Amino acid sequence: MTRDPADLTASDYLDGAREMAAANRPFLAHLLAEEAARRTADPATAAGLRASFPAPTTAREETH
């Protein structure tokens, strides 16, 4: 199913964020949640979405 991204709602992006989190894809979950927050009118709700899907750290530890 293809959709025009302009037609997607905050709820659609949040559903995607949950799916990516469940698939152990935290960075994609974060990006989708960020877009959901951007499309949310209520600042408190948007802040809650951002807090629920924080940006993962990108630092890697080298093991020898």
C-alpha cells in the first residue's frame, strides 16, 4: 500500500515509530516519532512523544 506522505497523520507516524521500536530500529523509531511530534498541535503531547522515543546514542565502543 503506497500513500502520499502529505496524507499521513501524526498517528500514522506514531504507529510507524512503535513498529520500528518493536523491530529494534531505535533510530528510525526516533525519526518517525519526531515527525509525529512535529505534526502535533499540543506542545505537551509533542514533548511526550519525543521523550518516549529519544535519539539513540551513536557512539560505539570498540572491543578488542
